[in-house]
Amino acid sequence: MQKEKWYFFEGSAWYTKAWDYQESEQNERIFLRIGAAQYDCKVFLNGEFLGNHYGGSTPFFAEFTGKLKPGQNWIMCCVNNTRTLDRVPMRNTDWFNYGGIYRDIEIVRTPTDIVRDLHVYLVPNSEYNLVHVDIEVEGSAKDVLFAIDELGIQERLNITDGKASVELTVAPELWSPEHPKLYDIRAEYGHDKVEDRVGFRQVEVKGTEIFVNGVNTFLRGISVHEDDKTLGKVVTPEDLKRRFQHAKELNCNYMRFAHYTHHELATKMADELGFLIWAEIPVYWAIDFDNPATYRDAENQLIEMIKRDRNRASIIMWSVGNENADTDGRLEFMSGLVRTARENDPCRLVSAACLVNHAKNKIEDRLAEHLDIIGINEYYGWYEEVFDDLIEIGENSNPGKPVVISETGADGFIGEGAPKSGFFSESYMTEVYRKQIEYLEKLDYIKGISPWILYEFRVERRQNMFQKGWNRKGLISNDKFTKKQSFTLLADFYTKLRSEIA
């Protein structure tokens, strides 16, 4: 983003930092935390290789304990953003291939005994009165304190093999989009203390309906990418506040974070503001489904995403992929990811953007049997022509579970040189949205929608005279300020949906 000659660069880049280390107390542990680096990051301290991390969207740590010298130390990271055939994602994607370290970097100092993990959730029993707590520790202390002071909970838990669990009978106020109630929780182990803010809610599927805390819920949403005209893939708090403000103006209660794990501040803000979130990993298009190394990469990214964010009430579903051909290898690969998601998190739904057979006008994807919610990406009015096919899809499919339109929309270029009518004109984009809304009101098998997309975003492959390296399907242009006509159209539709449901 700083020099034009590096714009399309793929390869390695070095990041170095001199750090003056001063021991703050005896028996402390020192970690480097990197919020995300795209895609392969090798970490060195004073020339010694400490390890590397694969996956461009989840945080990771390198331990410096016992390796630091008094005074100046050199931290070095080599980050390679080359897309390869055996990784997730692989070479063929439809967003910009940013590289390097692009999220926050921290030095973390801890006591010797540490809390490694704290997972707290409302047991999905339809009673809303049982909170499950899992704590993982590392050290010699024999017990750990867990507390939710507002609910009068202070429990000292015994540790077995580094873990402690308990189920507490309690009736918390429930978190919902209308009432995003959060509680301060903490775990104390020796001299270490970990704190978080969590909401308690239940999400479930009954037949073809989605329920949040027993309330039948239609997902009024929008899809978003991490991309900025000036900052590239870097996300700031101000950028996130703008994103959620625009989603509120659209009257959304739901957002799809595509197509990778978004910044952790995004899910924390969603908790505070009351948005339901679809979170996913970049198992996108033609992954090498028959390669065990590719599966390990995908599964690791999924586990890291879940462990980072499973205390976030806003996330109601994990997505294991997007628009993948239905082969035997893909079915084994992605059904394995579904199992992994459920093993690591028992209180959320699992989804994916599945396939529609346009020749048969039918949802035809074997993965759908393994999912709680079926996502479909449909672009009638843009890539597909006959809107009546949308009705036929419902009649022919009988999916037996909720279907969410995970993508839909059309490109609309605004600004100098914009066409007045036809493809890529704002008027054509608006007409596509008008027609989509007209048909959505007839589709009783659809339980949510997240049109593509809130803001225009960079992508190498989009290079015609109107796109010029940008996907122009954004309801707002790439200045993140100028709204297109379809923004108001969708906002009015969501207002109507909300009032009808209320």
C-alpha cells in the first residue's frame, strides 16, 4: 500500500524490531503475540528460529522466556504471502492478496502459572439456567477461582491434568440483538488473572426456522470484507465503528464476516452492539481437498478461530467453506471440519455456502446434510437471469432446514465515467435489488439474507473498464461514505421485515 511497485508482490518480507528488555519481576514468562500475518510467518529472536505459523487470519504466540538477554534484543519475522496449491486459501481467490503483518503486535508478560483458556457458555437446554465453564491452566497451583460478580458467582475449582470444569445453576439476563447484555467474568490462577465480557444466549434450529432465545428470528444482514482504500487490510477501531453504524442504518441484525476470520475487535463490537455474526474460514473454491496437509491447515485455522471467539455471544454460526464443488474428497474434508467445529463448541450452529444446481433449479449439495443452516449464493439479475428460478429452487429442494441467502447483488459503478443504464450502472444495480426484494417476499424457505456487499473492495481479477481492480457490488463506494441507491432500498425492506415480525 506504500509503494506502487510492491502492489502485486507475492513472496517474503522481513519485519525487524530492536527491543530493550528489562526484567520486571522474577519468574515471569514473555510472549510475542501477533494478531495476524499473511500467510506463513517465521519468528526469530536474536537470530534464533523459534517457529512458524500458517494461516493468515488468526493470532499466534512465540515464547521468549529464557531466550532474552538484558538490554537490546532483535525480534525478526519473515512473512510470506505466496499463494500455494496446498494451503487455505489456495491460488484462486476473489479478494485481494494482501501480505505481511497487518494486525496488532504485543509483548505479553505473565506469571509462571497461567490461564491458557477460559470458555464460558449457556448450556443449550432451552431452560436458560445452566452456565458451563471450562478453564485450562499451566502451572503448579492446585485450584483456580472463577467469578461472575454481578451474578454472585465465585467458585474455586479443583484442577485435574491442567483443566477444570463446572456447571453452575444461574439465571442470567439473556443476550439478544435487542438487548445485548454482557457480564464481566474472570479466572484467577496463582498470580495470573484473565478477564472477559460475555453474553449468554441460546441459538437453535427447529425444522426450517432459526431461534434465538426461543424467538423465531429472520437474519437481516449484510456481508463485509476487511479492505480499505488507504489502509488495505489493516482494520482500525474507527473503521469498525463506521462499519457497524452503516449496518445499523441498514436495519441489520446480522452480518456475514467473509471469507476469513475478521479482527477480534469486530466480534467484540458485535457483542456490545447486538449483531448476530456468521464467521468463517477461507475454504474457498478449489481447495486441494485430497491433501492431508491442506486439511490440517484448514482444521487448525478453524480451531484457532473458534478458540479465539467462542466466548462471543454475537457469533451464532461457524462456516466451514464457500462455493466448493461437490466431490467425494470435498465431502470428507468439509464434513470433518463440521465435526471439529461441534467438538470445540457445542453451543453454535454450523453452516457453509452450498451449491445450487441451476440446471435442475435445486439445492444439490451432499454437505447440506451435515449442516444446521444451508447458505446459498445466488445472483439472479446478474450472473443468472430468470428470477422465477428462485421460487422453483424452494419447490424442488425441500431442504428440511433453514436456508440463508449468503450472497446476492450486482455491480454498480458510480463516479466519473459511470454508465447511465445497463450492466454496471447504478440504475441496473438498483433494479436487481428491487427484483430480489420482490421475490424474497415470496420465498418462505429463506430465513435470512446477507447481500454482497457493504463496501466495494479490491480484487486483482476484476479488471474491466468499470471495475478497475475493484468489486463494485458494494452498497457503499470504496470511500466508505457514498451510498448507492440500493442502500436505501435494502434499508427500507429491512425496516418492513422488522415491523412485520414485531
